[in-house]
Amino acid sequence: MLPRGAQIEKVRSEFNSGFLKQYGTMTRLEIDKESKAIHADLNLKGESGIIQVSLKNYRLIQEGGNPVFELGTIEVSREWLDALLKNCVKTSVIPGRMEIKKQLHQIVLKSLL
């Protein structure tokens, strides 16, 4: 298994080449296992500056066969984007809980979170 810093960098790289590819890039990703907080800086297309995203009080819980990741509280440095993301979670457009099905993802998440 890779050292923790390399694992976090790999996760950041995967976001940039996948989900974020059409929107911009994640320039920083920090995961604080002790305080259960994730902080990321995003450089999004059309935005003049960095957007900061924080997940606080996330949880990784075991329910049945696969672990479940709960987002916790989302905070975004752009007011409009903060409101949009919170509404998307509230209306389940973005799930507040995600079952982690792939074995490799389970191993990485348990190591990082």
C-alpha cells in the first residue's frame, strides 16, 4: 500500500481525471482523520479564484456487507455554490450517504478516513 500522502495525491488525481475533468481541477486535498474533516481547493472554469470546499463530521460506517460513507456537513466558499450543494444533498440529487462497493475503494477509504 502507498504511503498516506501518496494515497491522497492519487485520490486527487482520480477526481481531476474523472469527475472534475470538465469543470476544472482540485489543486489541494487534505484529509484530517482525527477531526473527521476533508478540505479541498478547486480551480473551476469560469471562476476568478480558488473555491474552498470542506466536509466536516463525515463518517465511514459498516452497514451490512459494504461500508457506507456519510458526507456530514458541506461548506463551500462561494455562497451560491454552497446553497446549491446543500440543496442537492437535501433533495437527494447528491446522496448524503454512499455505499462503497468496490473492494479497492473500501481499502483506500478505510486507510484514509
